[in-house]
Amino acid sequence: MMSVPRYWRELPERSRFEGFRCTKCGTVSYPPRAKCLKCGSDSLIAYKLPERGRVVTFTIVRSPPKGFEKMVPYVLGVVELEDGTNVTVQITDVEPEEVRIGMPVEAVFRKVCEDGDAGIIEYALKFRPSI
């Protein structure tokens, strides 16, 4: 039997940064979808996304949704990956006022939240400034 934390870690879109590429038109989607957003095809294959890119735009979250109150302020941004795919991600390991459009970033595995004081800790990919 697999533990719940291990199950969450092993979801490809959470820890291996996988999306899908349409075999008909080549469009890459992330998060994974059942059909291609461009042509509507359901002929999709797993696609390993690049783990480096640049910040295209961002916002600083100061009024978070429930469960994320302890994280404020935090940065959500759109990152254009090296292959041209745009993804919405959290920018981490940097002060919010230091984030800049065009900043090179790389994927890292970080804590997202926990279920109560003694609950399961969930991790996922976030992006930090490239070092």
C-alpha cells in the first residue's frame, strides 16, 4: 500500500513537471488536459517540460485564499519555459519586491501547505531565481 504523501509526490504533474503534447498540432499543455486546447484532439502524449524559463508577468498576493494565510505575501507569476510553454507558478526563495519581468528562474520542489497542525504536508514544484 502506498502512503498518501508518496502518492502526491509521484503524480507526474506535481513532481516530474509533465504536461502533454498534442500529436496532431504539437501544442503543449500544462496542467495536463483531456483534449488539446488548440485543435481539440484527444491524441496527447506525456511531455517532460523544461525546468528553466523567464518571468513574463507576476503579481504579489497579499489577500490569499483560505489555507494560504501563513504564506503572505507571496508571488504568483507566468513563466515562459525554454520551449516557449507558459505556466502559472509560484515564485519562491526571493523577496516579492525583488521579482522582475525577464528574471531567469528554475524549478524547485517546495512545501505548498499542510493539512492542520499534525496533517499531511503537500509539496509541489515552484520556481526560484536561477543561480
